Amino acid sequence: MTTTAEQMQRPPAEVRYADELVRLRADDSGPRPPGWWLSLDAARRFVLGDEAGGITRKFVGDPSLVDRSLITLATNRGLLLVGEPGTAKSLLSELIAAAVCGDSTLTIQGGAATTEDQIRYSWNYALLVSEGPSPRSLVPAPMLRGMAEGRIVRFEEITRCPLEVQDTLLSPLSDRVIAIPELTGPDAMVFAKEGFNVIATANSRDRGVNEMSAALKRRFNFETVFPIPDLETELALVEAEAANLLSRSGVPVQQRPDVLEVLVTVFRELRTGTERLSTVMSTAEAVSVAHAVGLRGWYLRGEPGTAEDVVECLAGTAAKDNPDDLAKLRRYLEQQVPRKGRAGAWSELHRARFRLSG
């Protein structure tokens, strides 16, 4: 069965922004690196937006980070995006892949169970038994496809993979080739076409899970993605992303600006303040809570959602695996929130503190 874009919960970037990619490609007169769909300037405008050209801004972050990332991908070195969880590393890698090769779906999800077969290739064992090793019985994985087709391969959470699995990337990144010893002749080697490269991501909190080898580190340029520095920018992003999610969820009303401001402020203060939590209070988590608040308000009461809904939705985000976090959240609601004001959404938030579960 074919899933249309309207039926997808989250279409890939090249589907969500297909019109923009078409316009950028048609108007792109700049020099393109070999194998690229867009020039560096057009790819940059796709990610960071171009108001004059009707291109929306999709990544809120340092423009120079985007510039350096694109330059890295035009070289023979891979790109490793490192940062706190929820800082839009995956989104940035998706957007860049869509701009560079028109396809962001060649993705490897790293984890303890990730195997070499899921990275390079495997076999159709029915054909393998009946015919022996042949190109027809070969099942290419994202790395082999990316090299053969000249496309960007995304490797999510690379440091969650065992070290020997990570080192599967050494030959593709250095020699630009994958050997298939089961085959003979020209089919035994797959050489990378122009346009191939790798974008990997790693959470700074998890880098010690399976530290990368020195040999693999040398084949990547490291770029750090930092959290959004100011409240206004983060609030605008949460508002826009939550509105998009609510629209796709069938919620026709806009959320209250004061409730969203309270939500984002709470996240920022629990992320960096005196009651700092051990769990991740990222912008991505704030978007998820804003989405839940809107759904709760609309489907339970037919309204946009209140600060009371924020409290109801916070516990599942703020207190996941550390009981001390729940105590810190209680203290924050009891002691810090009253200082914000005695009216409006802050007052609602304080009155609803007893709704905190646990």
C-alpha cells in the first residue's frame, strides 16, 4: 500500500517542502559541487529561509553552522553534528540532505542492536541458496545505496552503536569504496559516485556510550549545535511547530500566546535555572508538550488549552527516570512560579500545581 503525503504523520523534508525545492532548483544559477542538486547558496537559503524568494526558514540556529556544514559535505570528509538532545541535529541533517541530493530517507538509526548488515548490505537468502551470491540476491543497505547513487547518507546516534559497527564507515569515508567479497568481477567493488557523503549525529550526553575510534574521528568534521539562546526565538519556534502539529491532528484553534510563553519559560528555567532537572528539557520536548496541551484542551473541553494542562503534561516529560526531578518540579511550581505574577497564565499554573501526578 502507498502512503500519500496527507496520510503521513511526518513527511520527509523533500515532500513537505517540495514546491520550494522545485523553485530553488529552477532558479539556481550558482556553481554546484559535483553531484549536488543545488548550489551551496541555494541549499543555504532552503535551510535558513529567503523571505524575498518565498522560502520559509526551517532551522533556527547559527547561519555559519549551516555554511560550515555545507562546505564539509562538498569535501571528502563526513559531517558529525554534536549537541544536547533536542537541539534539532536530526532536523538539520534532514534538511541538508534534502537540499544536497533531494532525498533525506537514506537513514541508519544507530543503537546497540545496529548491525553491519543494516549499514552496508545483506542478502535475500532464498535467492542466495538457489542461485548463489549475485547482484540479484544482494540487498543494499543505505550506505551501499548512497555510494552507488551519489546521495547523502544520514547516520543517527552513531555513538550508540558498538565500536566495531561504527568502524564499518572507515572504508566508505576514506577510500570511497565498499568491497563485496562474495561477488566477483566488477560487482565485487562499489565505488562512490559524486555527491555521496555522510551526515552523522551524536548527543553530547551519550558520546561516552561508545566513544568513536581516533581513526573514525579523523574522517569527520565535528560541528556543535547549541540550544536556542533567547526566549523570543524559542517561543516563536515552539508556537510555529506546535501549530503545525495541531493542524495535522485536527485541532482548528490557535493556542493562547500567554500559555505558550509560560510553557517555554518553564522549560528554559528548568533547563538552566536553580531547579535544573537531570532530564532533557529541550526545545523539541517543549514542542511536544505544547502539542499535548493543545490536544488536551481541544478534545477534552473544546478550547485551546490552559496552563493547568501544562502541569498535567509536564510530569511525563520532566520526571522520567529520576524521582528527584519530580521534587524539583514541585519546588519550582511552589516557590518560583508565584514570583512571576498573580494573574493570567502564571496564576493558573500556580493554582494547578496540585495536579502534578506522583
